[in-house]
Amino acid sequence: MSLSTTAPWLAYYGNMPKTIDYPHKTMYQLLADNARQYPKNIAYHFLGKETTYETFLERIHTTAKALVALGIHRGDKVTICMPNTPQALDCFYALNRIGAIPNMIHPLSASQEIAFYLNASNSKAILTLDQFYYKVAEILPELKNPCHIIIAKIRTELPGLKKLLFPLTATARAVQKLPKSGYILWEDFLNAGRKRTLPPDEGSFEDCGAILYSGGTTGTTKGIMLSNLNFNALGLQTIAASGYPNVIGMKMLSVMPVFHGFGLGIGIHTALIGGATCVLLPQFNIKTYAQTLKHQKPNLIPGVPTLFEALLRTEDLKGVDLSFLKGIFSGGDSLSPELKKKVDQFLKEHNCTEQIREGYGTTECVTASCLTPKEYARSGSIGVPFPDTFYKIVKPGTTEEQPANTEGEICLSGPTVMLGYMDNLEETMQTLRRHTDGRIWLHTGDLGQMDQDGFVYFRQRMKRMIITSGYNVYPSQLENIIDGHEKVLLSCVIGVKDPYRVQKVKAYVVPMPGVEPTEELKQELLAYCSKHIAKYAMPREIEFRKELPKTLVGKVAYRVLEEEANEQVAQ
């Protein structure tokens, strides 16, 4: 019997289909089908302005003709260096329509990082906001090939009064005046292509649909080539796993960034091929977050744990009824059981009947590849594999499958697994391996285990392991314990160089609102830890912070804390 019929996790699918029929279509083609079926539904909401699917499809076609007029052809790469704005979505799907490839990067990337991304992808153009123009312009001499700069502005997408008042905002005042040449404004770019004719739609589901970037299993930046099928399969799997027959007419809070697999794959593409509305937020802050929840009432929220931790810190949601929330999905980073308990309690107190459902994935499979079933949550588990996706745990460094409840490297196989790393065959072959069962398996570089029922448990990135006095210590396990203290909001555990132990354990702690970071609290936490943590793994130091540094996608930036602590040791 095949794995597809014997996998133990299938018994916990509930109403979720065991397999899905994936159409042989591009991302654009699937979206266009949806737009024609639901033309008057709202595709996205942006800071008070709504755009229907019908209008969105017209905008995509206009942008596609403009790209052709600019000299962009099938197979060319164009870098999108944007927050979550309408222009970013228009350009992404327009590139897909003409068979070109979006190269997705963060707009807050440093100049040299942008130069790296443009050279690595051989991009022929870059779309960015006016406030980032000079950062891009200064690296033009370092580029291997000529690159058009297309400049978009937030103001042009705002509704009436907001557009009039925008020049008075801090964002507008921070933008340097643009020079007279060296770029093309978005409106001029669109106008240049209006009389063009679109080329035939020859896109294939097997084509590369986008390039995203990740450190992968080695920590070095690599371009990840993801196909149209990868994105479409993810969207259809996510909808199937949501617990609802469909998401037509629902609202998705699209706050995770468009350059990230979680934000693009689920926050945007899943919503758009499912007939839902993307509530686009170009920048995250607690006040905007609370206002959006109150006024837009999104039904679905995908986010990293820090997005949900922020719920506990906002003052603007006191007494607010959150019963409109129908799906709360956490991924992108490890969600401690204790933080889950705190957020679930918060949701319950605000009349929400749902709980956080934790998932797991990597950019090498776009993003999520498993999710906690709606009716079968298990403490500490990241859920069961999506339909048509298979997991196994292998002995690290091998393809040898481990027995149930045995720790090893997480491997997965399915329709969302990447095409490969851009121009890096060696690392592609190390990460994508054919096992004796004939399947191609993605070796994630993550440690975990699977129980006898197929529920998966994430333990740690293999490269984020502390070795102290010869013992292996996994930071996320200690964070789970520390987060369990009633006076702790969030923690991050790192290893610091130590001449005696090789590394010593240090914990950074953010106290709950209203709790003072005193010496007494430190001793209380150490006493608490001593009851739950082995002596060799005990934090040797606790440092209080008002907040922890975050990565560009909102994860706790443990590497920043590691560098900071180890620099202090070196001094």
C-alpha cells in the first residue's frame, strides 16, 4: 500500500480531503478564473480603499502591458522591493501573466544587500517606493547589468481625504525629494504601456513563479526558486486545512510581508485564489493592528508568534468582541505552549471561540506544510502534514528513517517543495534528496520527532543548538519553560562563549505588562528554572528587556542577541 493511503495522520483529518486535484495553471491563471467568477467581491482593502476582483484583474493587465513596453519578457527577472501595497500585488501577478519572474526582497534591506539581490537574479528592473530611491540609486554602479528603477508612492493608492492629508504625515515628510531623472514613476510606467498588446499567455504550472530568499540549512543567503504549482498547491492545501468548505468572502489580515513565503503564499495568494479579501497593512505597529482588528474585523490571521504576543500588549482591545475571528494560524517561528495558552485565554476573554493553530514549514516549500487539525490539537505539536504532503524523521546526515517518538531531522515531500536554489546545484542536491522510496525529500535542517499518530513536534534548528560542558541544550525548550512563568511575556535563550563550558546559557526576558524587572524577579525566575531545567542547562544569566529585537519578518532575532552578548565577552 502507498504512503498516501497508510499515513497515520490521515485518521485526524476530520473533514479535510486526503488529496487535492491541483489544476495545471499558473498563479495568474488561477487568480483570473477566480476574478471572473467573483468580479464584484473585494480583492484587497488598503488603508480605506477597496478594489474589486474585476478592477484588480484590469490593473494586472495594465501593469503587464507596461512591463512589456519596458522590455521585460518571458524568463526575465524583476525585483519587487515593496511593503504590502496594491502596486506590489499588481506587479507580482502581472509578471506572472507574461512569464517573467518576481524577485522578492525586503524594502528595508541595506544598499549592499539590494545590490547582491539584483546581481544574483540579474534583474532587469526594480520596483520600490519613493522613500527608498536613493538607497537603490547609489548601488547602480555595482550592478552587473542595467536595471530600470520604477518608483511607486503610497499616496496614489489612498482614498480621497487620506490622499489630501498624506503630505502632512511623518512618512511623507521623511521622503527625500526625487531628482529629475534616473527612474520612472509608476503612473508614467503604466501610461507607457496602455496601447500595447499583451503577448499570448503561455505560462505553465511548472514554471518558476517567484524567487524568495532564505538562509536555508547552512545560514548563507540563497535564492529559492518556487514554481506556480508550489504556490497554488499551498493555497489549495491551506484552504482545505482551514476547517471551512471555502474562504469566499472572508477577510484575511495580510500583515506578514509580501517578500516572505508566509505573507505572500498564505496572507495574499491563498486569499486571492480562495475568493477572500486581503486587508493589506504596509507596516506593522500595535496601534494600527488594534484599529484594523476593530474596524475591518478580519476573519483569518496568519502570523508569527510575536504578532500574537502583541495582542497581549495592546491597550486598544480592552472589551473588544473578537468573535469575528475564524482562523488564527501561527508559523514562521516556534510558538511556545505557554505563549499559546496566554493568547488562547486572551481570545476566550474577548468572545472568540477559536484557538491558535500552530503550523510549520520552510521557505523551501513556500511556507506552511503542516497544521494543527481544528479538532485534534496536541500540546507542543505543530500538527499533521497537509494533504498530499508527507513527513518523515531521519537520522541527521542520513536518509535513514527513525522510529516514532525518536528525534531526528525533519524531512518532507509534496507539491510545494521548491524547484531548487538559484544557480546553486550543490546545495540543491544536499537539500533535495531522492530516498529509497523513490520520492524527492526536502531535508529541512530542523530537529523534531513524530509520534505514532503522525503528529509532528518541532524541536530546534540544528544550527541553533547550544553545547555547554559537552551537553546539547535546545533554546526553544528552555524558552517554553521560562515563558510558562506567570510574570514572563516573552523570552529568548542564547549561547554565549565561555572559556570553561564552551558556551553558557543566557536568557533575555520581557516581563508581563505592569511587572517591574527587579533583582527579586530575577531570583524568582532562577528559582523557578531550577525546578524545571537540568543543572547543566540552567541560565547562568538573565537580562531583562522591554522588548526583544525582531527580524524583518517579525521573528525574535536571536542572532542579534548572540552577537551583542559575545562582543561584550570579547571586550
